[in-house]
Amino acid sequence: TTSGGGGGAGATGASNSSSSSPMRPASSTVQTWTPVIRLAMNGGKPTFGASFTVAGQVLNQFSLDEYEGHLRVATTTGQTWDGTSSNNLYVYDLAGNLTGSLLGMAPGERIYSVRYDGARAYLVTYKQVDPLFAVDLTDPAHPAMLGELKLPGVSDYLHPVNHTHLLGLGRAQAASGPGRLSGLQMSLFDLTDATRPALAAQVNFGSTSSYSAALSDHKAFMFEGTTGAIVVPFSDYTAADGYSDGAYLFALDGPRLSQRLVLSHALRAGAAAGGYGFAYSPSGPRSVARSRVLRRWLFTVSEREVQAHDLSSLTLAARFNTSYPNCSQANGGGWWGPLVY
């Protein structure tokens, strides 16, 4: 099995290796392996390129990245519940041969988000606190840890602003202390000096029950570089207000993050349907799925309606109902709305 290797590799326990590809463990050893199949395009047709296995489990599509003839793969091996987990970054050539690796990052934790930017990789792991790791991949044979930043809470999604700044969307640390999460949190990381990552700005928002679809669906997150507009969808519930859904609008202005508006796409339980012809049902799809900026207008789309807001005045300019009238789960029907990709 691959191991975290290493003492003497700093606080992370990470170690370098450029040996051959990790061998499969003995049958008595519990381990997760991820098969990788590379397809090539030949004359417009897909053809088989290579296949190999990587030790550990990838989180999502952002765990893999191809750059200058090499595939980089970030994985978690072991389990967090028994303290055997560790996090690793492997570099393969396009034939599936292991070129180099960085093993044993954040023992006992697991990867929550990954983002590559050219010859750099950024990883967030979590169990008690949220370390952000910056890794140098300039030499594929010798990936090297550049720096790390430990913060309360965790970033489930990383979004590049430019080559020196990174947005992280995730959940804040609960008032009860490390290891517990509550509410939503957005962080702006300054990576101008990757050996010393810094927190440039941070905003906690929502209630303890808040959730955002963007935590698991990157297309639900919107950052528009020209205007600095950031849109984060949310779903929430409080005893006072019941269910609510919509989106938060933030502004990124240099190193500053500020909340500008909360857009509502929800009808409170028991409230009138505003002429839409149906009552609110908490089990119906209602969360904002996509957002776009077109010139001065911000469009937000849910399975209930499309809204257009003026970014200058922050006012609602128009809304369009996309739900079929009189069709609710209460009367035996289903929700009708747009298919959003």
C-alpha cells in the first residue's frame, strides 16, 4: 500500500516519491483504488490511450487535471473515522507511468476541494480545521509543498479569481467548536506568496441551517470578473420564517468581499402563491440553479422562475414564472419547470 511516509516533512507529514506506480495491496489489506482510463482522439474518433489505477479515492472532476503532458490526480486513502486517512497527489505521464508524487498530506483528514492552476495545485482537507495547501508542480517528478494556511471551517469549492487569488465557498465552524460546521462561509485567499498563503477576506452568511447547491454543483456558483459579482444560491429554514430559497449577491472589489443583496425565489409555507396558482411545498424543487450577468443585468434561474435584477440599482426589474399553473404536489401533480444545465 502507499503510505504517508515520512516524518521530517513538516507539519503536514508529506513526503515526495518518484518511484514506480503504487502496487495493489495484499488481499488482506483494505484499500480503495481508482481506475483511470485515458481516451485519445484519432481522426475525430475516440481511441484507447492508457489505463492504470491510482491509490485512494478522488473527490470529483477537479481532483484530476492534465497539464503539459502529465495527469495530476489528488486522492484520499484510508478512513477518517479510524484515523488511517491521508491525502496524496500523483503525477502520471500520458502512458500511465507514475512520474512523481507527494504523499501523506494532512494525516487523519480527507480532501474537501481541489483546484489546479497551471503548475500549481491547491487542496483543502478537513477534520477539525481547514488547511489550504499550495503545491508546486513545476517539476512533475518532484511535486513540492509550498505552504499551508489553517482556518476554522472548510471550503467545499475553490474558484480561481486570477493567478494570485482564490475564492473558497464552504461552511463555517459551529459555535460549539472545531469539527462541527454551521452556516455558509466564503473566503478570499491571497496566494501572491504561495509559501505563505493568507486570508484576504471572509464572509459568514446564512443561518445554522443554510445550505448551498454550489457546495456540490460548481455550475451553481457564479463569479463575473468584469463586475466582480458573485452569486451563491441558498436554501434555508428557520422556525420564524419557515423555508426560504434564493441567492446571495456579493461584490469582490480588490481584496474586499461585501454582501450586496439577498434575492428570494421562495414562497413561505402557507403564504399566497403570488398569482402563480399553487401553494408552496417544501419538498418541491425551488433552489436557484444558475446565474448569469449580461451587461447590467443579473439573471437568476430556479425551477420556479427567472428573475432579472439591475446591478446598478439592485432592484428587481422583471420576473417570469416558469412553473405550470395549478400543478403542485398538494393536488397530486408534480413540479413543472425548466431543465437547467
